Amino acid sequence: MNSRYLLPLLLAALSLSLCLSGCALHNPKAQLKEQLEALKHPETDEDLLNTIHQLDQDKSLQLLDYDHGILASRLLENYDYQIQSSKITGEKAEVTIKLTTRNMEQLMDAYRSEILNRYITSGPMGQASALDCTDILSDILNSSSEFQTRRITLSLIRSEDGWAYEAPSTVLDQLTGGLITSIENSGLTSASAMAQAYLDQLKEMAPETLRQYLSIRHFFSDQEPQASSQDLAYAAQIHKNLDYQILSCEQTDTSALVNLSLNLTTADLPKLFTAYKDQLNTLKNDPALLKLTDEEFLIKSSDLLLNLLEESMTSVTIETSLPMTQTNGVWLPRIETNAFSDALLGNYPEAISVLQN
């Protein structure tokens, strides 16, 4: 996984990747207790902090602006355990533990959602401001008060140096409240998963919110009050028809940039304009309307367009691309050209061509 946020989230688990050795060699319960006690005080666990630092160097990643120890303490806040039983059978042992940790799945879901929320609300499409993910994570940690208690049974095997986990990868995730699976399932470290989460949020936007995000203002006319009604009606049509299918994910020469190819389904703007032109020509040829002033005719044509926008527009599927860039360890859309927004607006260039012809 390629995200600097993976490291802080794995910080508790990584310290446990070392073999359970060096103390209480013949007592798995006492040996495990030392490891669990270290997790209750991660800011003073030198092995833990050294492991994180080494991973930082190996993977050429950067952690948040947090001090490693402070972040470890925040993530493992109120971490607690109770060893309920221990059983040794020959060369194997089983230790049952009741663990209390943050609800890591809820925490990571909230973190991902808030990153996307702030990205979308920081400005119109293509004009998003830089995000301070340190503040976002801090806010989530401050507001997340949901904890969980799990009962797990750990299997260990005897070694020359003491006892070792029988299945380390599974045990590490369990001992840290599901940190590893939570970060994997959140999609934070995947460009395609974050693109999917972004597109899902677009689909869930209310028409007025979508109108603002797409900068649909006086899109068809500057004549009020018809203009505002037309804008909102069009946003509602996009909202109604919006869907997508990610086709492929292509890595560019730059490791922090990925191009996603997708089919985007939205309201068919060229078809709307074709219908509008047909009805407008019919309107112009109506003898009863020949006596209308230019202003009256504009109002009449605006009403005609509004009626078309408020009807059920047909959909169109357009193949387009959505660049994703990794900034500060987080994958987010990089909308620097009009290609994606034009597609989302129902093939805007073709719609203009329909009007011009």
C-alpha cells in the first residue's frame, strides 16, 4: 500500500511483528502481557517508534506532522485489555484476551468521508483548495468516541527464544482493533477506490449542491427568474441520470499520478438542445406569435427550454478520464482540464456544436 497514512495506522501492529521473545520465556501469558502493556504506552515504546521510522525510510514516505509518539497515543487512546485464560498443550499455547480499542473501521470510514467532503466543499470542481489532512485526522480523532470490545484467542508456538505467534499477520490485526483491514477497506491507499468514493459522493449530492459544485449558474440564460430555475432543473437531471463504471486504471510516468478511464452516464445535453431547436423553429413559424416583441419571444423561448429541462431527459454514456493524484499521501481527483467536467455536463462541447449548427 502506498500511503503515508497507512504507517500511523499500523504503528501499533508493527511493533508486534517482532517475535515475542526476551522475557518470560516459558510463560506465554506473561510474555504476551508485556507486549500488551507496551501498546498502552506507545509513546515510550522505543522498538515501536524505531520500527515506524525505519518504514518511513524504506518506503520513502512521510508521516503526518504529528510526532510519532503523540499520534500513536491518539490512535490507541483508551486501549485496554484483559487476559482471560491461558492454556499450554505441548509445544502450543492459546491465550484468550478481551481488548478495548477505538472502532477503527468507523474511524477510517469517517476519515475518508471527511477528506472527500472537505475536498468537494473547498471550491467548485477544478478549483479545490489544498487540504490539511493533519487537521482532518485530528478533528476525526477528537470527535470519534466510538470504542469496541472484542474477545480474541491467540495461538502461539514454542520456539528456542520463547513463544511466537502462529499466524502473525492475522494476530497483529486483531491486537490493534482491526487497523490493517480497516485501512485496506477504507480505500485511502488506492487511487481507484478513492475515485469510486468521490464519484459516489457526486451521485449522492442534492441537486442544489451539485449545481454549485459544477458552477451551473446562468448556464442557459441570464434572464431571471427563468435562469435560476433552468440551472436547478438541469442539475436535477444530472443528479437523476448520474452513474459510472470504472474501466481501467493506468499508472503514468509519475508515481503520484494515475489516469482512470471510465464510462460516465449523465443527462444528454446535445439531445436536449436538438429538441429545443426543433420546438423553437416550430414556435417561430407560429403565426400567432409573430406579434410578440423580442423580449416577449425570449421569455417564451426560455419557458420552452425550462419545460424541456423539467421533463425526463434521456441519458447518455460518455467515455472519459479522471486523473487522480497523490498529495500528502491521499489520492484525490486532479481536474485541471475540462474533459471530465464537460462529460459530466452531458457532453458540453457537442451540445454547443448542436446550437451553433
